[in-house]
Amino acid sequence: MANKPKQVQLLDKEINRLKRRARQLEQQIDGRLDYFQDNLGSLAIKSVLPGFLARSGIIGTLLNLVIGSRGIQKSTNKVSGFLFDKILAAFHLVRKKLSRKSR
């Protein structure tokens, strides 16, 4: 009988530890999503055109300058943030509809 309270206490400690860990992981994910959302435009361009930017000489250099421009990055990030929000809203809508159908 003396073991049961100790086991419950150990389980409570483990539950609390796992909750803290879950909060830490959520914060990490939020930080990564924020970074992704803030840099989506330049990341998309660099992932679509990496070979072109590396080999294209003057045009590649100009594109790198354009991509590196703060004003263009801000504009691209605004557009990509808007698109990201719309895609996220569509994802939630589809998920909601699918969860209704599964009931």
C-alpha cells in the first residue's frame, strides 16, 4: 500500500515534465514558423532558382542583388505572408470539413 502513493507522485512528476517539454517544443515550432513566414519569399526564390542564380553571370548577380534588397524582401514577405495565411486558412477549412465527414 505504501508503494501506490509514491507511484502516483512519480507519475505526476513525469506528467508535469512532459507538459513542460511539450511547451518547449511548441515554442520551438512557433519560432521556426515565424522565421519561415518572415523569410518565405526569399526562401522560395532561392529554392526555385539556385542553379540559375549560381551560373547566370550578370543576370544572376542582379537577381541576387534584388533578392538581397530590403525593400523587395519586405514586399515579397508581405505577399508571401498573405499567401501563407490564405493557405493556412484553406488547410483549416479542409481539415474541419474532413473531421465532420468522419463523424
